[in-house]
Amino acid sequence: MSDPSPIRSPCVRTCRLEGEVCVGCGRTRAEIALWTRMTGAERDAVMSRLAQRGSA
């Protein structure tokens, strides 16, 4: 069996939360915690929300 493709992440290695949102990637605390367990469609939805937030 081949290795699955790596999970894309908006992380920019500037991990600091202000309130519930990371100042580096713009994801919420919940989005960060769930990221590796999300489906591709769920991650795509988060990426779309990040674009709307102006974070991606």
C-alpha cells in the first residue's frame, strides 16, 4: 500500500493565539485541534473560510 499524500496545512510556523484564533494561520483553536482528523472536504472548507477571513 502506498503512503497517503501529505495533509496540506495553512500553518506558517507562527503559532500564537489571540483569543481563539492563531495569528499565523488564522485558524481557530478548534480547527487546529481537529485538522489531522478532518476529511479533505472539511479541510477545504476551512481553507475557504481562511480566505474569507483574509488569513490565507
